[in-house]
Amino acid sequence: MMSLRIALLGIYHESNTFLDELTTLPDFEKGHWLFGDDMILEYKDAHHEIGGMIEVLEREGVELLPVMYAEATPGGIIASETYNHLLQKMMDELERVLPVDGCLVVPHGAAVSEVFRDMDGHWLSLLRERVGGNIPIIGTIDPHANVSSLMVAATDGLVAYKTNPHVDQRQVGKEAADMLIRYLKKAIKPSSFLFQIPLAISIEQQYTGKDPCKSLYDYATQLSKEKDILSVSIVLGFPYADVKEMGSSVIVITDNNEKRALSIGRKIEDYIIENREAFVGVKKDISSVLPLIAESKKPILMLDMGDNVGGGAPGNSTFLLEILERSGNSKCFICLYDPNAVRQAEQYEPGACFKINISNDEDESKQLVINARLVALSEGKFKETDPRHGGQVNFDMGRIAIVQTEKGNTIMLTSLRAFPCSLRQLTAFNIHPKGFDVIIAKGVNAPIAAYEPVCPVIIQVNTPGVTQADMTLFKYKNRRKPLFPFERVW
Ligand SMILES: [Zn+2]
């Protein structure tokens, strides 16, 4: 038998539709945009789903045809011409490897372009059209996907990561690749069922290490052991996208057993509905958090939920920094995306003291001016090889400046947006997390995987910003109705 030929491809983005700024080509160029063998070089050993896929395909001795993979840091809606360009490139590259026996796909599941609100459903459908109905298409998605019927109809199986922070991406990539191989060997006939639950899980309740999600995932794992079940995915959803399919869902993949899929989907739906109040969450304001600083073990990880880089926020809010500067009795670390401040710092030599203007707001009167001492200037590149949220190895924050305020707080200023999912972001630049009372990270759950080993106390703070935790404060025009907790459904 000729060896099987498998194409590997994806466009991966989480788009926050509440941001004014669009995501454009440079965001992908500065992110991870790779073709052919460069995909293998970047991810072969990474804790990324593509790494898991490569491992299985190499083990099976099939012919791996890496096509294209494009990923940008979560941000605004993808500009129409950017999407067209990425899509055209991917389809052109695909032409060069066709015909294939199967496709492994790597969408995120929450991508929105100006024209295609269900962008993942759109490109997966075009892929289906091009390769035809008989060529299996199987892949992975992020549990922050808002899954559409189109995504499920265009593919033979989508498997979501089972952890948040996402530390099992490589494993899930292996599961998807295994499913494709078994299908091609005619050992199984996957069929997928999507259950869109009329409920959206609040962002800070999406941590899988604790309840309510821990018990929900345990229940799904238990059900996935039933006969003919190939995969059960809990998809938490991405609240910062005003799209029809926004909300939580379940994907059940069976070995051609519709009855079983329906029964399992309903059981999980019933479980979520029964426990719905637990998925709403408590929003802790900074006023209730401040008194905890003195009595808590250090360092405390404060998660700035309103400026969540992983949810598309810029990562430049000084809301928590200003409060800690004023309270003045705790040493904190914060990383801020601020190319202007980096340029100001570059005028000086390390050791110099100067006034720095932090451009957290376009309105100059609201900008923060701090007396600071320059600690270091550097290229912001670092590597992470441990399993951490996102599965990336190579990070680039652009030029960075590290300054210390008169109050003793340390600020890392970056020229590119930096996703706080690796301690190497600090340690590679000689910053030691254990030396702080408070570490502010711009995220909700993603940073936990990196910081849990050094931070005995972790607090999600309900801060203002474009990713504020209370989704009921956003004005949606396109979401499903009724949807809990926006409307009373039960
Ligand atoms: Zn995610």
C-alpha cells in the first residue's frame, strides 16, 4: 500500500469583537506564521497540538504534508483583506500538496473576520469543498471556541483541549491525529454531534483545576469511557465575541452511534443546567482584595481580568499598578505593553532616573507619569519549553525596558503585546518572581500554569477594561437568545 498523505493546516485566532482595532497582517507576521517544514521545526517538540500531530504521523510512518499555520495574539476582528490573504496563501499551498488522503486542521474556533463572523466555519467549509466529501478532516479546537454547526458539518471530528490553562494541547493533537489514522485504516467511522447549550460560562469560572469546571470535566471523562464514544469535548466558549454561536457547547464524537451521542450530550447539558448558578461566578473588586495583601503568603498573583491579553485586551492598563503605587507598601511586578514608554527609556542608560509617561490612555491628561530608575534595556525574546498555556516555545516582546518606581515596584515595558503564560518572561531578564509581594498578570486563567509553582495565593480581580469579567455589561447584537445568565432560561 502507498503511504497515506496527510495535510496539516490552520488559521488560529481568538477575536474580541468589542475592540475597535482590527487584527491585520503584521499581527500574524509578528506572531507565528509558518509554512511547510518550518511548522515542523517550530512545533515538533512543543507542547502545542501540532507537536502531538507530528508525533503520531511520524510514528505511523505516513507522509506528513505541512501546508500553513498562522496564529496571532488574541485581538480585534480580523481585517477582511488580511483574512483573504491568509486564506489565499493557505489554499495555494494546499494545491501544491493535493491529492491527500486526509487533513489535520488547527482552528481556534473563535475567529471572526469583518465579513465572516464564523471565520473558522468559513475556511473549514472551503477546505471541505476543495478536498471533497470523502477525505476525512479532523482537528483540534480551543475550549474558548464558540462552535458553529458549520464548523462541525465541515469536519469529521473536532477535539477540544481538556484543560484551562491549556497544558494538554500536545495530547489533544495526538488524539485528533490518532482518530484520523484509525479512520483512514477503516477501524472507526467518526460522526460528530454538537450540542449548543443556552448558557455562557463566565470567564473566571472556566478554570479546570477547580470546581465548578473540575467536576464537569471529570463527569465528561467518565462518560467518554462508554461504548462507541471516541471523544467528548466540553467547549466553554468565548464571551468577548458578539456572534450567533457565542456560548458553551459540547461536541460528542462517536463511532457511528447517534443514539449514544444524543444520550451523552443530553446528560452533560442537564449537568450544566442543573449547576448553572455555579458557572456565573463571583466578581471580586480590588477594594475587597487590598486588605488580603498583608495577611497572605507572598508572592500573590493578581489576575487583571479586565486587561486580559489572552482575551484580546492590549495589556496596558495601569489600574492595579496605580492602586498599589498609592497604597505604597507592597513590592509589585507588572508587565505593560507600551512601545512609547520603551522609546522614552531608550534615551537613557541603565541606572538613570527620569520621569516616564505610561500611555495607558489616549487622553494625555489620564496618562500616568512616574519617577523611575532604568534597570535594563533589552531585546524581549525568550523560550519556554515546559507545558504552558498556548504551547508556544518562542516568544518575542520586541524591545523591552525594565524600570523601577520610587515606591519599589518593577515595571516591564514591551514593544509587542506579551502573553503572560511563562515565568521565563521574567527570569530570562534577571527578574525573580519570589522577590515580589504581588505579581500582576494580564489574564484570568492562562497565567496560572506558569505562576502557580511560585505564587501560593492567586486572586482574580474584577478590573475595568475591554475584557471585564461581567459579560452582562457588554452590548451584544448577534448572540443567541435566550441565553443564561443574560436571560432566565429555566
Ligand atoms: Zn483558550
